[in-house]
Amino acid sequence: MITFAFNTIHYRSMDILTNTISLLFRPRQKEIAKFAQETDVIQQEQLQSLIHTAQNTEWGQKYNYKTIKSYTDFSQRIPIQTYDDIKPYIIRMINGEKNILWPSLIHWYAKSSGTTNDKSKFIPVTTEILKGCHYKGGFDTVSLYLRNTPDSHFFASKGLILGGSHSPSPLNKNAHCGDLSAVLLQNLNPLVNLIRVPDKKIILMNEWESKIKAIVDSTWKADVNSLSGVPSWMLVLIKAILKKANCQYLTEVWPNMEVFFHGGISFEPYRDQYKALIPSEKMHYMETYNASEGFFGLQDDPADQSLLLMLDYGIFYEFIPVNEVGSDNPTILPLESVEVGKNYALVITTSGGLWRYQIGDTIRFTSIYPHKFIISGRTKNYINAFGEELMVDNADKAISAVCRLTGAKVKEYTAAPLFILDKAKGRHQWFIEFEKEPSSLEEFALLLDKTLQELNSDYEAKRYKEISLQPLEILVSKEGTFYEWLRQKGKLGGQHKIPRLSNNRIFIEELLALNH
């Protein structure tokens, strides 16, 4: 009785703290509300500030930034960049040179998946983009969550952050690198650590399986009410927590659980699994879009899965229509020229020293003024072998819908084209690891094919009378094949992910070989 009374008093006092701290977010909430009316003005201010700041850098002098007076000047003078284009500059910066792409000396680099020529990319993390973009994005995420959830007890409990798979390590005496989450945690304000678990030394552990065990052992008896991480890897942690506690539902372990801030991959294939493990009406889900290159968007409306494009993070946005990616002279559009419903490759100019840089993600706007979007995939992760233009968001939505119809649960999947040369046709092969197999694979395949046709008119056209595309084929994975594939590549944890779609058969053949 005494313990109950103490806990009640403690929780009420923390409620007062949550309500008090929430007031600090009000001014920012009003600023974000202006995005709908001042979109173009805000974006032009970002561009002018970036150009002015970098005008005396080596890059700024090369392109004579001092004489750039308009977006037209900027777009005509600076070419579109890939990582391979700017790699020589980044190597010099890592080796201690300053005033190259950005004025300041840069000590931190976010390590992310590599290019065709390199195992890893090293993205500069300047002080400006760390504070004015990544941390600002985290602040805004909490700000909008509290705005949308007035009965939240957010600051009454701990938040569990599941970070990356590589702890910070020295590149040389001048620079360090690590997964973005590791870099962010390494530089985090110490006050945030008061409401975060687990300890930094645990979250920065390199070996994934040891880290999961350490997180479970240190947190399963804690009072946790928020989760942050990648849906697939967080699901692994949740199941480990439930096993440790011998419970069926996460709410039995952490009864005050109220929100999961997720990003990195689509949440759609995992949504039903989370709802099954956290059967609580007070549970909320909020998507964020925080990449190594910058924080770009967050879900501002719980009823709308689209993300609000964040306009004042020291980032200027441009867009290339997906069907023109890789062409010699693609159309490049500023934000004011985009249209709803079209897929665009994202091009960014940032306070991290990236200038007209293609990050490889594709988005599709669902509204303008305010500009809201969904992440539709990657420029390299799609299938267009027969003119079907199948994007990852089509695939994720279809898988999710068919699982609901059949009662199946999909753990991981990938798909690729299969060419049937003697018929000048082909089909899509889907390699799927089920957590719960459907009663009929044939029915699952038929429903998946039908749903893809409903979601994608190009896929539907190519399937019409099997003109060029035959019915899809499903191959069932043994348990753990995808996990083992990632393990062998040193990609467990963090934002590492399975390539959902590929226009070639490299990934699927590696998985099939491992499966056998």
C-alpha cells in the first residue's frame, strides 16, 4: 500500500514535470505551423545562408559563390553530385584540412552503406548540421508528439534508444566515424541521458548479439514508456525482452509504454506485429526520416502516415523525376515546382557541406503547402525490368494488406525479376521469410499479385493478359536466412536493412544460395 502510494505521488509529480516542460515546445510548434504559408521564403533563406557561409571555402571559390544571386545562378553553376564525385574532398577533410566543402574543421563522420566502388561512405557531420538539423529534428519530434498527445506522460519514465551497430572509432588523430546514431549519442547533451536507457557504454557496443543481451538485462525491469529505433531491429529487442520477462505482451513488462519513434525502413510490414505485442489503445507510433545526410521529415499528424518536410534545418531541397535519374541532363526541380503523386529522387544542399548531393532516396508528395510526402524507395531498390516501375512502398503496402487478409506474418522479404528468355517474358520472384506462414501459399501469391496491380497501374498494365509479366512466384526462406545474410556482411543492427526490391538478381541469388 505504501509502495503504491509512493508510486502514485511520484507519477503525478512527473506528470506536472511533463506538463511544465511541454510549455517550452510551444514557440517551436508555432514556427512549424508557418511551413504551409512560408515554404518558398524559408527555402530561399536556407539556400542564401548556405551559399554565404561557404563562399570562402575551396568549393565556394571554385564555383564563385560570391556572385550567386538567385536559385537560377546556383542551379546553372553547380553540377549534381554523387559520393564518388565528392570523395576526394572528404578524404582531405578527414585528414585534417579545413575550409574545403565547409568552413569549419570537421571531426565527426557518419559511416553509411557504400557505393559501387567503396565499402562505406563517410558523411561529414558538422557542428551546424549536428545541432541545427539532427538534434533540432529530435526536439521537433518530441514537440509535435506532445502537441498531438496532450495526455502524455512522456517525461515520467525512461526512453529506450536502440542505436547503431558500430561505435565511434578513430579514422585518424583528426577524425572519428560511426553509425549516425552512435555519433549522435556520443555528442548528446548530458541532460538527455537522465531520461534515456540503456547506458551509453551498452548502446555503443559493437557486437550486436552481445549488445541485445546487455540491453535486455539492464532495462527489462526499468520503467520505459518510449522506444526509438528501426522497426525490424526493435522487434528483435522486444521479443528478447518478452522472453526474459516470460511475458506475452510488452505492456506486461512496461505498463506505461506510450510511443515508438521509428524510422530507417517502412513500418507498414511490421505494424500489425507491433499492435499484437503492444495491445494498448494509448500506444502511439510516429515516423521520422533521419538519414546520415540529414533529418528531412517527421510525422506531424497521427492520422496521416505522410511526413512533413522540415524546411528550416539548414537544408535546401531539389528533386529529379525518378524516370530521369541517371540520364545526361535530368530535370531538376526546386520545392516550389514539385507535384503531388509523382516519384522524385531527393537532391540536397546542406550545412554538412553537401552541395546538390543525390542521397539515393525517392519520395512522393501527398500534399503541397504544407509539403508532405512518403518515402517511396531507393533509386537502386526498385524493379523496372519489364516497364512495371514497382517501388518499395508498393511492395510494403501489398505485403501488409495480404498478411491482414490471410493471417500470415512476414518477417523479411526481397524480390527480383526472373527473365524467361525463350518466351521473351519474365516474372517477379519473391523470397519471403514468414514468421507465420499462410495456410495457402498459392492464395497468398494470387492476392499479392492482385494487390500490386491495384496499387501500381504500370504493374497492372504489364500483367494484363501476361503481355510481358507472368504471375509472381514465391520462394519460402528457412528461418534465420536473412539474419545470417546480414551477419555475414557485418550488417546486424543499426539502420542496416534488407534490400526489398532489386532490378538485378545479385541479392536474391546470394540469399537463395545461403538458404540451400
